[in-house]
Amino acid sequence: MAITKPLNKDNLIEIENVSLKYHQPSEKIGSLKEFFVRLIKGRLRYKEFWVLKDINLEIKRGESLALIGLNGSGKTTLLKTIAGILEPTKGKIRIGGSIAPLINLGAGFDSESSAKENVFLNGAILGYSKKQMKAKYDSIVEFSELQDSMNIPIKNFSSGMLARLGFAIAVDVEPDILLVDEILSVGDAPFKQKCMKKIEELLAKGTTMIFVSHSMGQVTSLCKKTLWIKDNQMHRYGESKEVVQEYLEFCKNPAEYQNK
């Protein structure tokens, strides 16, 4: 659980010995009914596996950190844990500011409501009043470039339109901490460039960002530090160019890397 007031006044985020364990049924279950029958009869067997192991990080205000690694390594899980969506099995996370998570497209949106209604819904989730969001509404619409679609239910939106709306809301409220998971991989090239420029502006103003991406170009462009998560634990942490270079060498020939 995220807790305000970091131990160290220089830190905005403190992650201390964080581990997260999942339970998975050890046998294949064909239906929801079968699941509940086994559960009631006490015949449901699980196998445990750790999706995060002993993560320790201190992130200062204004720092930009990238999380990289193969699919399933735990990058998004760590981001969701920092956002408070998941609670660690062990360890603590301390947060000293407001968070805007851009993790799952459509998360926090009501698909039956219009884009306009969802602007105010997301604002409320982020802790802003209706009056505050009314003041921000025009700039959100302008940035998203969705002027002709704001009264349409977002269930009719493409993934690119959802990304535009979610990003526009998150950056306009100017959070202390911006959590970004692959959202810059969605949408057309001009809007991606617009998002990159806006992120750079927020970082210059002191926003702290944690960024998950498979684009090493974006990682080295936006983030000074990078954490490579491998086998669900910290593998390398340091300057982005150095960590990315080693990661790319690993991706070219994992077997040879393992033998080093």
C-alpha cells in the first residue's frame, strides 16, 4: 500500500524490499462453475509464484526512470504496485505526491459514458473537483484533438483515441508522479511526438516519471536512469545508455549472455 511522507525528504518514491506473490490453480479448470465446486469442496490446489522479488528503489523528485525487460518480467506489475492497484505481499512503498497512472488503456473510464463525462470521472479519481476539471476541460480537448468526438461513448473509441484522451487528462493535471506503460506505442506518429514533447516539458518542471517501454530509443531519450528487471527481480540499475546497451546485447544472444 502506498504511504505518504517518505522517510527521506529528498525522495518522492521509496520502494523497500517489495515482493509480490500470485496463486495459480495447479490444474486446468474448464469453467467458472467447476472452479467454485472445487473451491467449496476444498479440492482447489494452487501453485505459488513470485512476480516481483525484493525490489528496492529510491526515486527523487524530477527523476525519470525506465523499467525494461522481457514480457512477463514484472515491469507492469511493479508499475501497478507503485500506483496502488496491486498490494505487495512483502515490503513497503512510500509515495510523497500525486500520481497519474497511464497503465491500461481504458482503465478508469466508463465505456458507456461519453468522452466528456469521462474527463470529469478521471479528474475525480485523480482528486480534482468538478470546478477544477471545468477549468482544464478545453485544454484537455485541445491536446487530445478529439473535439468532434467528446459526446460519443468511449466504447466506440479506437485504442489510439483512448490513448489520446487518457494522456491528455494525465498531463493536463500535472501530477507529481507520472506512470507510463507503453502508451506511446499507440497512435499516429505526430501525436507520439506531441506526447514526447509534453513529457519533456513536465520533466523540466519537476514531474517524476516511471516509464515502461520496449522502445529503447524512447527509454534513452526520456529517462536518465533505467532498471532492467529480469526473472522478476532487479538485474541492472544505472545510467540508461549503459543499461540499455547491456540489455540489447542480452536480447541478441541470451545464451551467450548467461555464460558471461
